Amino acid sequence: MPYLMYATTGYFLVKTPWCLLFIKMPFVRDEKGNVQGYTGAFIFALNNVEPQKRDVKCVEVLTPLSSDNIDLTKLSIHQGNLELWFDGKVCRVVLSDEQPDVLISHFKSAYPSAQFIDLEEKEPPWVNDMIDQIKQGATFATFDVEQAHALPFVEWPLDEYGRLIPRLIRTMTNLKYAWVQFKLMPYNWSVLAEYAANNIMKLVKEIEEGVEVTMPHVNPAGITGLLGGGGHPIELRREVRPHPLHGSTLHQIGKKLADMALRKGQKPPLILEIHGIAVGTDETVPLITQPFNSVKNDFDFLMPVDYGTSRMMRWLRSRALADPAEQLKIYAETGCLGGEFGYERELIPSLCLVPEEVPVFIHLPIEPGLPINYTRTSFVPSLHREKKKGIGVFEE
């Protein structure tokens, strides 16, 4: 069973569906080398940086029971948030953005029978009750979802369309509360992708060529010369030795990583950040990792990280995104090593996506039997929405 990784100190044992991983969390240091905090999505939260609050509007989605005419390719959106609000009984699917109409139009195109309700609240109405329970000792995790192997420009399989959210909601049924945000926005990482691809290929070439070294060798002629004069028993010779990274994972998949980075760099660049809080028991809270672990490609998979700080609630309430520029720059400069020979690999606070990959992560749960609010009619409502708190009525 997979577990949350906890950011404390030193090395961490992470159980995944595949293997056991020891991951060393890197530190953020000042000019004098003093440890300031961990890198990752919530470096800002851990260092008391206040997030910039976004003035979003929230719209609840009533999910269609029928899969007729659903086309997830039309969810190739560029900006907006999808949120899951679970109160222990029902999970509400909510869209949020400064201007949600564009986001709604994409969902209308992909799910013609879905219905939308403007909400007055901008966060789950039970948030304060949840915080009170945490203060009273309830088990909780404030988590950020990152890539376990921190390979930023890998391609995500499109056959995973529409699967993550239903899995996540099923897992939530074991919790008291859960608030999960999928936050998407444009972010220009294309230049860094090309830079990374070039440095990966340069590094692979260096690995294959080996390392030229100068080594001492015994010179038989020189030994004879010691007796008769002239010559030296030791001579220096140049030879090629295997590169320290020869046979490494990067050596084996480097060309594929470079090709993917170049392909993705030619499309509209986006970033997705997944943050959340789960409240339950010692047994149920770790289960929130399972749906994320199931999202994988040939090179990486998703891994929730619990940074163990209630300050992350500020980031949930603000809908702010952490800036991945520093981590992405490190990977681009090092050819995706993330540090000298990978010894200081840093987790990246965002997933680098292109539009056709968005439905792998952002979609509606259309499977029956989930604890969500479904549409009760099969007609296609107009885009006009009645402003009403809770489940409302639509004009046909």
C-alpha cells in the first residue's frame, strides 16, 4: 500500500506500487549555507511567504450520469481550477476561476448534459469545522502532488483520460473531510524544455564517449634503463574510462527524454499544481495517495508529499500557485539530473503539461454510484445559470 512521504529530515522511505524508494529531500540554503527550508511546491509556505490571493468565482457542476456525446478532447483547456469538496457524505465538484465562463464553455462542450450552479461561497462551508477538528487532534495531511522521479517534460498517456477523479472520490469516502484542488494556468517553460533537451543529448554523448584520464603505467624499458642509465620505469598514458553515469537510467532513457521535451516544447505550455488536505484516521488518510500513484507513464508517476504544515491552508484558500522556475531551470541546466550526478534532485512543484494532456487530470466523474451530485434530467440546459446557493433549477 502506498504511503504519503513526509518532509522531515534526511532520507525517506516511500512505498509505491512498484518499489521502495529512498528520496533525499534537498534543502534551501542562504548565502552562508544555513538551512532555510525544503524545496518543493510549498517552499514559500514553509518560509512564511504569503500567497497572492486570487479573487475567484465558484461554480458547482452537476455531473451527467450518461456518457452519451462526451468528448474529453474538448477539455484541452488552458486555465482554470477543478476542486473536490468532500464533507464526509457528498463530494461536490466545483470549478473556480476569476472568469469561469470560458472554463464552463469547455466543460459544456465535453459534457453536454452537465449542469452548472453559481455558488456564493468561495470555499467549502465546512472549512472552519474541519480546522476545529484538526486543532482537537484529528489526523490530517496537507499534501502537494509531485512527480516521484522529477522528470518535468515527460509525456502523459492519453488513455488515462477520465480515470483519476472517480478513483479519487472513491478513496475520499473513507475520510471525514477532503479538499483537493487541480490548478491550471499558462506558463512558458518551452525554452527550458528545449534547453533541457539539448543538455540531455550533450550529457548522453559525454556518457557514451567516456572519460579521458591520464594513468601511470609501468615501463619495462625504463626499468632496464635504471640499470644501464636513461629511461623511467613509470610513464603516463591517456586512456578512456567509462563515465560515472554509464548504464544509469538517464543514459538508457536520455534520448527519449530529450525527444519528449522537444515535442512538448512546440505546443502551448501549461502548468498544473495539485494541492489538498485530507482529514480522517491514521488508517484512512494515507489512502489518498493511491489514486495519484496510479497515474503513471513509462518514466514517472505521481506522488503526494505531506509537508506537515497547516500553513498550506493559506495556499488552498488563496488558489495561489507556486512558481516552478527555479527547479525547472536546474533540470534544464543539468540535463534533467537535478543536481550534480543527481545527488540533490529536487521535487518540482508543478506538472508541465500541454493541452491534450489536461483531461488526464481534469475531468468530471461520470460513473454511477459515486457520492456526488448528478444531473437529474437528460436535456441540454442553456448556458444561462441561475445564481443560487446549492443545487438549483436551470432554464431549458
